[in-house]
Amino acid sequence: MMTPDVAERRIQSLRQQINHHNYLYYVLDSPEIPDSEFDRLMRELEQLEQQFPQLITPDSPTQRVGATPLTEFGEVRHEVPMLSLDNAFDEHEVQEFDRRLHERLDTSAQIEYTAEPKLDGLAVSLVYENGVLTRGATRGDGTLGEDVTQNVRTLLSVPLRLVGTGFPRLLEARGEIFMPKKGFEMLNAKAEKNHEKPFINPRNAAAGSLRQLDARITASRPLEFYAYAWGQVEGGRLPERHSKVLACFREWGLRTNPENRLVIGLEGCLKFYKHMADKRDQLPYQIDGVVYKVDRLDLQKELGFVARAPRWALAHKFPAEEVMTVLRAVEFQVGRTGALTPVARLQPVFVGGANISNATLHNMDEIERKDVRVGDTVIVRRAGDVIPEVAGVVLAKRPKNARRVHLPLKCPVCGSKVLRIEGEAVARCSAGLYCPAQRKEMIRHFASRRALDIEGLGEKLVDQLVDAGLVHTPADLFKLTAKQLADLERMGDKSADNLLQAINKASNTTFSRFLYALGIREVGETTALVLARHYGSLDALLAADQDSLMQVPDIGPVVAASIASFFHEPHNLKVIRALRESGVRWQQQADAKKFKHSSILAGLTFVITGTLSQMTRDDAKDTILALGGKVSGSVSKKTDYLVVGAEPGSKLAEARRLGVALMDEQAFLRRIKQ
Ligand code: IVH
């Protein structure tokens, strides 16, 4: 066994190394050692501290999680009040802010501002005495907050001990604790699995996670911290500019937001606002605007405060992505596979830059978990290009007569029985293609671009054709006459003719497109292609049973069962026969030949982002599929390559985060030409 002296030296060295690597990881975002090596250092420290418990100190990196839950939070007084910010909702208000400052400071020179993202979490105060974290507190009402020291200690991005030199003897750093989007999704996915109520948004989740009497719960939650302000400072001095103070914070191990910028004048502020608005969706955490702060502290002092906010700072908010409104009714829509999707009919609201009166409620499980009732005041979210959804209920506003939502027993479109398999979230209309809603979706899918690609056969026209009783199955499309079409509302001779030509053109297709177009559950484009390649002909595929299907690479029991049952259904066989009789055809030969020499991308999954210059994204997708690869719509751990075109989207950041290999267009072209 080591002597206590040797152990102490080793323990100190380990703590120093761990703090240093933590700093590299969290503050500088550039780790130098792999996680496994970091874990090894931690384990060695833990073991030594176990052997020499007298050497354990509260600032040891092993001492983040206290074991004894509190019964209540202590109260904390903020010697320097924690203020809030004035808000601006448009450019004009920012202009006014800048003008007022010029007036007060009696200057015509441009003002320098630090511009920062406005993090959507909760403000906290961290007190460091002689570099050691001694207190963590929530903002509370600005003067009195809660003592959450035990909880903030569990955040790996909060240093228990400052690094470097030159920090004041007493330093109260302030900043935001927030939950990154990914962590929030994971937490809610877990809640869903356990049939627990989900958190409405990352901010609620952060607040709920921090305010836990048992710090072990906080420790298990993905919380992070960025410093952006300070309160008490004693026994030392800070630099004369906000930006320089933040730079010092960073050197002392306090994490600051790398997006922060020093900008000049109104123009610089507005440019930053636009930049962050564009980047918002790609950021790993939620922001609800940006903050401008006069950079020179002497000017800040001159400007002072009004009521609860400083005159020298302004929050410039983005249009709200979450608003409250009243749920007027819940209706059920029927999709292609008969799935009933509950849709919220809302009192119209302006959210995420658009007027919204409908939002998805996903499925019955979701309604039950969120306990959504008709008449409730609900929170509606519309972020980026995501479909608007009901995020949660404001229970405090529930009226007495709020009504529970029930799954209809009968399909709202065709009146057939609704079935919900035990344990499945989705309820379905049992009528299959006899249900007009399913029929419409089926025909839309059949005609869609990546299926048979019937140009001009849009949503409205499909509705008209089905409602007029002209089309019951996809095969009926090929029997349409010019006269029938021209009789439809808003359809002239010319458009009727164009449509007939498009239908005729589409009848010459490929085997895999045909299979995809049939809309077999679980059979997407990739599976359709695999089936086409494997069986080569429709007759061979029709003859296959579930066991044979399971021999096909990448086809598991669920998919095999779905395919087998589709081809077992007499109604489907009738449609297929009718399609063939009406002239739908494909060149078996060409398909087979194309694939024989080409499996150079077999086993690889690609995702494409941005615009390619040499080919469309669809062409790239087809090429990858034809060469045996797979194409997915989103980046995950299973992605092998992200093909990056011009102006890539958020997939690039995600790929970088997951360490997925990147390929530019040139590299991609070289690869497929091998
Ligand atoms: S500075 C005296 N900077 O916004 C100035 N606040 O509406 C104190 N917030 O309570 C705040 N990001 O929770 C500041 N970069 C940022 C911020 C930020 C988010 C929050 C903070 C504050 C609230 C005020």
C-alpha cells in the first residue's frame, strides 16, 4: 500500500489532470484525451480516496454528487440583486435603445456592445471563495433565491475549483443553466417509455431538474452552464470591459458561450440578431433571442439601472415559437395505412411566424400522457419547419367543463371499425382501401415523385377523382378518359390531356418504383429496391413466403410478415393484376443488369445535405441505391457518410457531433465512379 504522503501527491496530481481535461472538454470544447482515458483517471482517484478517506476534500472531482437528499432548500440573499432585462420585439425598439444610450452618454460615437445568444434556461449565481465553489443559488425574485449548491455541483460544466491565477478572492459568477435539445429529447423519450408526463420544453426540464431535493436526480439530468454576468467581487479586480471579463472567466475555467461577439453600433447588433436567427435551429440548445450589453463597464456604470433592469442591456427576442391558446376540439385524420391521427383544432394564434389553427397531437398515448382535454389552455409549439404540435397543458387554466378525448369507435371517414392493437400507440381504420381517406392517401402515394411520379396529379385532384367515384384503386387511374377528366371542376381540356399523358408516361416504370408505389407497410424505397434486386420479377416475389422473404438481406420478421400479408390479400392481388393489365410495365432486364455489377456501396448508409452541383439530390439518392447503398433522411450513429453539398443544413453539425465521416461532392462523385 502507498504511504499517505505518496498518495496525497498522486491524488493532487490526478485532481489537477482531471480538472484540466474537464476544462479542455467543457470550456474550450477541445478535449485532448479520449473519454476512456478520462474515466481511468477518475477511477484511480476514486480508488485512492477510498483507501485514504482523510484525503477527500469537497472540491475533489469525485465529490460532485452528495448522497443525502435535502428536506427543503435554504434561502439565499443576493447582495447584488439579480436583475432581469428589458425586451425588444422589433428593430425599431433596438434602434430606440441605441438612440437613448447615445442621448444619455451624450455621444455621437458608435457604441460597442457584447452581443450574446439569450439562452432559454434559468439564471443562477455561483460563489467562488479563493477559487472554490462555495454556493450556488437560483435567481428567485432577484433578491432572495434558493440554495441549490448541492445541485449545481453535479454539473460537469460548473468547475468546483477555478483554474489559473488572478481571480478575485470572492467571485460571484452568474449565468444560465439550461438543458441541450438532445438531452431534452432523451429525457422525454425516457419519460414516454415509463408512461410519465413529459416536460413541456427544455427550460421547464432544466428548472425541474435543478430544483430537486435529491441531487442524485439532478446529476442524472443533462444540464449545462454558461457564464454571462457577475455579482459580488471582492479582493481583486475585473477588467474594464464586459467582453474582457468573460475572457477572464474562460481562462479561470468558467464556460462562456463561443457565439458571443463584440459588435459595433446598432448595425452590428442587428447583424448579430440575423446571424443568430439563421443559426438558431442548428444550435444544440434553445435560445429565445439575443442580448446586447454595453461593453465598457464605465459606461454601464454611468447608465445605471431602472426598476429591475439595467439601462445598458437589452434582450432582442425572436418571434415566439411557443404560445398559449385554447383547444377547441380534437378531430381524427385517417392516413394511408389507416392510422388515425388526432388533430387539435385551436383558437388561431400567431406562433413561429405564422397563423396556426391546427396542430398535431400525435396519437392517443400522447394525449393521455399529456392529459390534454378539450377546452384546455394548451401550449402550442412551432419551431422551424417542424409541424406545429401541442406541447402541453396549462393545468392551472383548466375549465370545469373540460372534456376528455376519446378514440372514436368508428372511422370518421368511412364508419368502419377502428382497431387498436394492445401496446401499439396507433389506432387504425380497419377498412383498408375501402375507406376513401385511405384510398386517397394510397393514390397520392402511388402517384408521388419517388413512386410512379405522375406529374400534375396533386392532392386536390386526387380528392376530386375519389369523391367523384372515378378512382377506387391506383389501377383506375389508367382507365380515366379525357371526357371524365374534363368534366371535373377547374379542369380544362388542356389540363385533362396533360394529365392523361403524364399517366401514360408513368406506366413505364421500374420494378422497384412499382413495389414502393404499392404502399406496402414497412416497405420504403430501400426495401423496395432490395426486393426488386433479389427477386428480379413480380411473379417470383409473389411466390415468396415469409420464410423466403426473411432470407433476403436486411429484411427482418416484421417487414417479411407485412409483405407476405400484403400479397396474401386478394384485394391487393386484384389491384396488381389490374395495374399490369392496364399497361404498367418495367424493364426487368435493365434493372437486373444495372445491379449485377454494382454493389460497391453495399452495407453503407448515406445521408445527403445541401445542394449538389452535378446532380440533383434525387439522382444522387437513386445512384446510391442502385450501387447497393442505403439512403437515410437523418444522421444517426448508423450513418456511414454524410454527403455535403453547398449550403448544408443542420445535418452537418449533427454529423460532426456524432463523428460521422463527411464527403464533399467531388469525393462522392469519385466514389460512385469507382
Ligand atoms: S444578462 C443584468 N445574458 O434572461 C443582466 N441574461 O430576461 C442580467 N438570459 O434572468 C442578465 N441569456 O436568465 C443575460 N446572455 C445572457 C442571457 C440572459 C439568457 C436570461 C437570464 C435572465 C433573463 C432576463
